[in-house]
Amino acid sequence: MTSKISPIRIGLLGFGNVGGALVDLLAEQRTDVAALTGIDLNITRVAVRDVDKSRPHDLGGATLTSDALEVATADDVDVVVELVGGIEPAADWVAAALGAGKSVVTGNKALLAARGRELLDLASANDVELLFEASVAGGIPLMRALQQSLRGEPIRRVMGIVNGTTNFMLSKMSQDGADYADVLAEAQRLGFAEADPTADVEGHDAQAKAAIIASVAMGAAVTPESVPVEGISGVTASDIANAHRLGYAIKLLAVVELFGDRSPYEVAARVHPTMVPLTHPLATVGGSFNAVFIEGGAVGELMLYGRGAGGRPTASAVLGDIIAAAGSLTSGSVRRTPPMTEATIRASDETMSAFYLDLSVDDRPGVLAEVAGVFGANGVSIRSMEQAGLGAEATLAFITHEATEADMRTTLEELGSLASVLRLGARYHVIGD
């Protein structure tokens, strides 16, 4: 318990789902936070689009305004919280707040992925902080783990489920055997998917988060343009059933890896549907939950699991950052983020993965040898093979050992040119146990 209470004034930009949940959560926790930390958090200004709109949240004596820039630079604001989203004009408001000597808390993944390095440098130059726990994986304390708890850990790989919408959909397809279109409609009806679900189902949301994870975990600036992405719109119920029969679940994973034993290292980040062994912890993550699997040189394997979206879980992450920023202000000791280096991005053709592939083929002698010869000629080693069906229904399903993307692509092209191959089916990345 502490006896000295320091007031910290908050300026809030945006008052939507997360903003409203933050106001409610702060009202619930304000007394306890003050008792535990000696910090009294008070919202003094809120920027909204429509100041006349009725809202079911008690803002106390906070001033409502439509001028976000005014809030970002106001004298009676110590910490600015940006929950508007998008890159512009949010970037201008955040830059103005940092330039005015105010720490900023944001949950804006698009902004951090595109402009994070620039804004972090601006924060350091002005001796303030830019905190963004809520930008990836909702209420899961991933950024804090990477930036603080694992700061001395040589992290080699981070992979995880970072989009709740797609995980809900893939989980439902797996549980119910339902088709993609039916599950998408259900996700939209339940509020897990937007009316325009493109950002989620085509992987762009996870792509931005992968860029942020790569930048923080590897200390090198990675932008979404450097993250190859494949969404789940091509995943079928039969793909999921086939994967399950072979002992796998299909999950949309963001994968970040560091290559090399000494600097300059190479970084690779990618997003794609992946076959995950049913024995792997990520395979059991269902519904709209998120989970991130971290592999370090000293600590080994860690997994963080929790709700990756939603008003209150995300507001909880924002509140944690506000308390951290406020603590730095009251102690006079700002936590500095080490400057990011230029990322050396490993070419996507050179990244390695195991793969799953199924083919429809002529059911006649010599076809299997012909197909296997194409794999071997391109340096792709077959780990397992299964044949299903006979005659015109014959299908071959392969799981390979690790191979480069380039070698696998060439293999697919050459298989597609064989007269004995009637159809190239599904292709998925595969992770090990």
C-alpha cells in the first residue's frame, strides 16, 4: 500500500467498443490501481466524431471534443490513448502527442506495422514512451513478454494464432464438418466477423501483427510488405477432414523466424494456413482464442494463450500500458526501446517448411514412381504418402520433409505438367510435433 497519490491525466482518442470498455474498466479499477501503485488515473479529454451522440458510459468531468489534435497536445493531458485505428490521421495525432512530450498508448496494429519504427524513434527523441500491448493478441501480454521478460533471450521463432475470426471459423469447420461459406455467415451473425471480412479471412490482419511481432522479437524493423500472406478462403471441409485423418488440425499461423548464428541476422515472417499436429498445443486452441508459441535458445518453449479480441480483454491490455506509462512519469524514469536495426529479410523462396500436397492421378502401374521422381528431382524428400480411392477416384496425399518454397513451387509446376496427374489438390505448410 502506498500513501502518496500522483494524479495522471488521460486523453482518449476514439470512443468505440474498446474505448467504452476502457472507461468502464478504469471506473471499476481506479481505486485499486491507486492503492496498489500510487497513481490516480483520470480521463480529462475524449475526442469523438459526434459529441452529441448518447453513450452508456460515465465520463465524469471529461471534456468531449471532435478535435483529436487538441486532445493529443492539451496541457491537461499526461498520457494519450489512441484507439481510433487506421494509419492516417492517427499517425499525425500520435506524432503530435509524442512531439509534445506525452507518452502514448495505442492498440492500432495497422499504425504500428507501417510506422512503428518512426514513432518509436520519435518517442525516444522526446524522452517519452510508445506502448502498444493491445495491438497484437488482444488481452494476451505478448509485447510485454517480448520486450521485458524475454529481453535477454535469444528468440529463434515465434508462431501463433493471432486472429480470432479465422480461428473461430476453422474450429467450427473442424467440429461440425461445415463448409467455409456457412461458417463465415455464422461468424458474421455472431459478431466474430465484419460485414466485409477480407482483412481477417485473407490474412491481412495477421500479416500486420506478424510484422509487429517480428520487429519486437527480432529488434529489426519489418513491415507488412515483407510478410507473404495466404488466407483461409481456400480451405475446404474436405481439407480439414483429410488433415484430421492424418493427425493434424489446420490453423492460420503467423510465423516469425531468425536465421544465422551472428549478426547480420536474417528475418523471415509469413502468414498461411498450416497443418499443426494434433499433439501440438496450438492445435487445441479453439473458438476465437489466440495463442502464441515462443521458442528461445535458453528458455526453450513457451506458449501464451487467451482472448485475442473483444472490448474488455483489449481494454485490459490498454489499461496495463497506461499504468506502465504513468509509472514511468511518476518515477521520472522512462523505459527506452532499443533502436531497431534495418531488417535483412530472407527471400520467401529460401524459407523452409514441410508441406502437405494431394493429387488426383491415373490409377495405373508406374504413376507413383513417376510422381515420386518429380519430388526427388527437385530435392523435395517425401516423409509419408497415403493413397485413397481407386480408379478415377484415386488420390495421393504426401507430407514432405522440410524444403524451400522455391523447390516446392517447381515441384508443383512439374507435377501439374504430368499427363498422369489429373488434378493438383490442396497444398499446406506443415509444422512438426
